[in-house]
Amino acid sequence: MDKSDKIFVAGHRGMVGSAVMRRLKAEAFSNVATRGRAQLDLTNESAVAKFFKEERPHIVIVAAAKVGGIKANNDYPVEFLVENLRIQNNVIRSAYENGVRKLLFLGSSCIYPKFAPQPILESTLLSGPLEPTNEAYAIAKIAGIKLCQAFSREYGTNFISAMPTSLYGPNDNFDLETSHVLAALLRKAREAKKRNDQKLVVWGTGKPRREFLHVDDLASACLLLLEKYDSPEIINVGCGEDISIVELAELICEIVGFDGQLAWDTTKPDGTPRKLLDVSKIRALGWRPAIRLRDGIKGTYDWFVANFAQ
Ligand code: GFB
């Protein structure tokens, strides 16, 4: 990539897109194209086609998606399926039609089978049934991967797909109904502390295990993949270590300074029992995450307090 390449970051205001923007700026990429939702609706096929024809970016990063935690995914499968299919179909096809030199599509660790052997190898894609709570989102993401691979095979494009593990960081969603676990627990712990509550309610049994990656580490991986990875085969992006939801909740309470009890709401789903990615492939390219979980959570909590909390 040249520093003057025109790079379109789809979804530049989201948690992932904004981290990619910070990284591009830090690395002195000077020609970054963005559009807010009011200016360009990525679910609108003709608007996306017009944008690409006019802007003609060289590089595209598809960080735009409808995302959410276990409850939002479970409650709104139609929206997760339709919106994500629309966004990715429009962006990926327009990228091909306008000669984009390289495109990076971002998927998710939920594309893998619910009971995939751990750590999860890229080759386990489509080897078993998906986790029902996020099947719609996973199917949309799998369709995006397959579309990139189909363009590469049929038309020789360089469209690659990366599968990040569970992400967190600045600009995360802190809405308790739609957020992922880490952001939700930061908010719940802060509010419980402020109210002097005796207990903090956590969903599920606490037994599931998740692997958390700071979004700034994902952004560094994205740039490395754009520079060094030219295969249509998917590649995992994770830190290689997971923790249980109990351990996460305890760590968050410690960071936030809430010293009450944890209470478990087992009417809420656990989801996939474990999601730990095998990261040998990206490690072989020389990439490693830089942010330790405790430091990343502390930084995210500070961001939440400064930008969002009452
Ligand atoms: O992060 P999360 O919503 O999604 O939940 P998934 C992870 C685990 O944390 C589940 C538990 O076992 C939840 O039951 N949990 C405990 C909580 N307390 C809370 C809480 O207050 N809020 C939330 N949200 N969870 C998502 C998928 O699955 O993973 C998406 O739905 C996406 O499609 C994302 O792939 C990475 O990790 O289970």
C-alpha cells in the first residue's frame, strides 16, 4: 500500500472503523474516504454504486455491519441477516465493478460451529451446526466470506476476509439490551457502585469462555493483512487466550471498584460454550497483539466514564 492510496473505510464511526481510522492516521495514510450514515446508506444499492463510481477508492475496509450482543442477535435475526447481507453485497460488488485493488472484509468468530474443537482453526468453517442465538448474523458473515472468495476465484480480485474474536474498546456500544458482555459489565458495575448496590446481575451461568481483543490491536492486524496477506482463505485475529465470564466479571468489578456480589440470571442464554481462535496463521505473519486485557479494560472504562457515563 502507498501512503497516498485512496482507502474507503466503510463504517468509520463504529468501534472497529474508528480504530482503523486512528491507525491509518498514525501511519500517515493521507487519502482516506469516509461517509457518515446520513450521507451514504450502505444498504442502498444504487447509492453505494454511485459513491464507488465517483470516489474510485484503491483499497476498501468493510467495517460496516449491524452488530450486537447475544440478546440483540437472538431477538432480531431478520435485521441482522438482511442488513448485513445488503451492506456487504453492495460494498463488495461495487468494489469489484470499480477496480478496487484490495478489499478486507471483517467477519466474526461466531461463523464457526458451536462445538468446534478449541482453539478454532480456520478450516472448521462449515463443519458443523452454528450457535442458534447468533445464527442469522453468522450466516450473513459466512455469505460475505463466500462472496469475497467467489470474486477472487471467478474474477481474480484480491478480496480477503479476517475473523476477529470478541472485540472491545473505545466507541463500543454500552446499551444494556444490545451490547456485548464486556461493555455491558463495565456499565453495570459502574452503576451498581454508584447506587451502592449489594449485587450485580450477570447473564447466564458464567461458565462460557470468551477471547477478548482490544479493537486497536484489531486495527493493527487489519493494516498488516492489507500489506502482507493476499489469500482468499479466511484468517483468524485473536490474542490466543480466553477467560470465563465469571473471571471477566470479577476482573471488571475490581477495575471499576465494585465490591458487592455477583448474581447469575440463568434465564438468559449462555450462547457458545467456548470461542478461542487458533491464531497460528496470523502469528506466522509476525503479528502479535500489544494490549493486555487488564490495561485494555481499564482504558475502555476510562473512555466510557469520559464520554458516556452519567
Ligand atoms: O458478548 P455476548 O453478548 O455475545 O455474551 P456472544 C457473551 C457471554 O456473556 C454470554 C454473557 O454467555 C452472555 O450470556 N453475559 C453475561 C452477558 N452478562 C451479560 C450482559 O450483561 N450482556 C451481555 N451481552 N452478555 C456474540 C454474538 O455472541 O458474539 C455476535 O451474538 C458476535 O454474533 C459476538 O459474534 C462476537 O459472545 O455470546
